[in-house]
Amino acid sequence: MKIRSELAKVLQHEDINFLLTNRIPRRFATRFLGWFSQIENPLVARASIAVWRVFADLDLGDAKQQSFKSLHACFTRELKPGARRVDTDPSMLTSPCDGIVGACGTIDGTNLLQAKGFPYALRDLLYDPVLVDTYRDGVYVTLRLTSSMYHRFHAPHDGTIEHVTYISGDTWNVNPIALRRVEELFCKNERAVIRTRLGGSGHLVTLVPVAAILVASIRLHFLDVTMNMNYRGAAEIDCNAPVRKGEELGWFEHGSTIIVFAPRGFRLCDDIREGTVLQMGRALMHVP
């Protein structure tokens, strides 16, 4: 415990944390961990998870399995049945993942915040001018997953996934330290833009999973594909995948950030503010 405490103090120093998690060969480190985490060897898996516990509060109490054949299997673990309660009220949009709320609120025209004093533009994140116009003066919430959290993400409402845009990019860390130092960070990183047409209201809600250092690659079940850095540019994928609220959509290989966008008229729940820790299925926004 003392070693862990001392390591935590070192890593909490902003300059050291930024140096260790960003000023390294990010793409190489990400590819290496992607390869290493897939090694299926019980000894390697147990040793890797033990090292992970030194740096993070890893709690596997709600995991479906308690032993894992690889580090990757632990990262992408499933939950026990009933481990998350999904708000079934159709007037509520729910959180697609476990996470910590970062910047959130009303979009100022087409500009929003990644952190205080660090704005970015919808067009640089989403690419599509139609989507930019859809979310002009709309509502957004940034959900950050820490390394030890449950890494799968789920549908926030009944609806149909209409289109996915996969955008290859960098793998900057997305922790608060990096967000306060790297301008337009989300617009630089690898990400997917997932458009969902809500059942009933017909509103278009978009999820943007953003990858990061050591956590690139996004698995989407409804496309039966893992999107990763082997792609180049923006890959446009039409689809017609009906989903139910709380249904699993996919996972990050390790963890990162999801930004949720909704049109004008949606409203954040009163208890959703920067720093709120929430679980998948919790009410996030009111659907007009």
C-alpha cells in the first residue's frame, strides 16, 4: 500500500503525468499493449492484473468472471446479470457507460468545451456539416472512463443506429491533465461517430467514443468489426441496426471517453454536473 501511495503521488504531479502518458511513442505503445494484452497465458494474465492493481483501484466484484485468460479479457469483462439498473422511462436518455462527467451543458452555437478555457468546434469532431447543424445550440455531456472501470458501452435509448463514421487519429491521453494542455484533443484522437435515431420521438442522438493512449480500437457488435488504427481517414458505414435501451453496443479495448450529443430541447438531469460519477443505465437527459 505504501508503494502504491508513493506512486500515486508521483503520477498526480501534472508535469510528470503528462510526460509519462503523452511524451512517449504513443502509437507504438498503444499497438504494443494491444498485442501484449491478447496473450492468453494464465501466469501472464495474473501478473499483468496484479501490476494493474498497483496503479488503479480495480474492483472485479461486479464482473461475470473472476479469472481471465488474458489481460484483454479482464479489460473487456462482462458484468454479472443485474449489476446495472437501466432507467426504463422512455422520457429519459440514459448513460451509455460507467464514467465520470467532464465538461457538459449547452453547446454555444457550434462550439463546446473539452475543459475550462479549451473550446473546440463540432465540425472538427464530427466532420459532417449536417450533424453540426443538428447539434447547433444542443446539449452534450462528456463521460470519462478510468482504466479500472467497466469498459463496455450500451444504447442510451430504444432506436435505430443509422450510420457510423470511423475517424483514424492520434492517441493522446484524455485525462484531465492532458485536456487542460492539448487544444482540440478530442478532434485529434481516433474516434467513432455513432448516429442513433430514437424510437418514438425520432430525435437523432450521437455517441462519439474517443480512443486514447494504450486504448485505441473500438469494437462494435452491430457491425461485427473492431475499428482500429489500421484504418486511414474517415470510413463511412451505413447501417440499420435496431437497439433497445441498455443493449450492449460494444467496447473500448481498455477505456477512454464517450461524448453524448443531443439536439436543442433535450435537458441534462439536475444531478449531472462536472465530477459526477455514474453507472451505465442512469438517467442522463430528459427527452423532449
